[in-house]
Amino acid sequence: MNKLLLPLLATTLLSAPSFADNSGFGVFGAIGQAKHDIEITNDSDTSFAIGGQYRFNSNFAIEVRYDDYGNFTTVSTEENIIGDNKISTDSLSAGVKGAIPLSDQFSIFAKIGFSSWDINTNYSYSSLDSSFSGSGSLSESGTDLYYGFGGEYSINENIVIGLDYTMLTMDIDNDSPDYDIGNFSLSLGYNF
């Protein structure tokens, strides 16, 4: 019995460090392209993100991140009035990430969570004959579900590069159209 138990115990103890290598904290930064899609228009801008995660093992992690999706401008003409809207969007998100390692260095993942988002709009308008003009700002905020998928490549045990696509649909209110952001980003991370 001891002859069987001793090799089993030794194997278990020797494999424990590989579990420890897969768990822990990490931080990352990302740059990408966010496609803003509202019922009346769509546009793209550069996006930036910073965040952190805790990996429980090689298959499961939780992440918290801040995303700045950039901004875009819409111009509209209605009868004798010209309007100009500059819209910027950002979010703070928390979610879970499930990964499937395909090799020691490469894995694919899917993620889902909640984003607390803010939309800020600065607008101006004027008549075509310049007889009147005005400007102002509006803000909307809310919390909605986000989801995404991607892949990660471990350069070494600490440095990871990733590529992912994340989708966020912001349900603004009953009178406004939904605002969708599809964000394609490249990330660089450091695992502690």
C-alpha cells in the first residue's frame, strides 16, 4: 500500500507548482478600434483600455476593466437648421472569462459581464442663415451586459499578448435607439 501511495503523493506534490503558475493576478492595457453603431449613423474611433484580472486556474478568471471607446461626430440638417453632435463613450466593466488552452502558450476564451457605461454628447446648432444658434451637452449612463471572445499567446510566464472582440449594447431609454459598440482590440498583459 505504501509503495503505491508514495509515488502518487510525489506526483501530486510535483504537479502542484504548475497549478500555482496558472493562478494569480495580472494587469493589461489594450488599444483597438471601436465601431459605434446608432440607428441613425455609425462611425469608428480608436479605443483604449486598462484592467486587471485574477486567474483561478488556466480555465477561469474574473476581470475588471476601464474602456474609452473614443468619440465621433454626427452632422444633421433639418429644414433650415444644421446640428453638430460630438459623442464620447466609456465604461467600467466586471465579468468572468472562460478559457480553453490549446497549447502551453496559446488559449482561446469567451467572456461575459456587466458594463457601467457613460455617454456624453456636446451639441451645437445654427440656422442656415445664421439668425440663431445654440449649444449644450447631454449625458446618459446605465449598466448593460457585454460579451466577447478572443485568443491569448503567452510569450513567457509573465507576458501575454491578446486579441479580442467585445460587444456592448447600451439600452439608453424608450425614446432613444440602442447604441451598439463592437470593439476589436490588441492587448499586452503582465501576470504576477
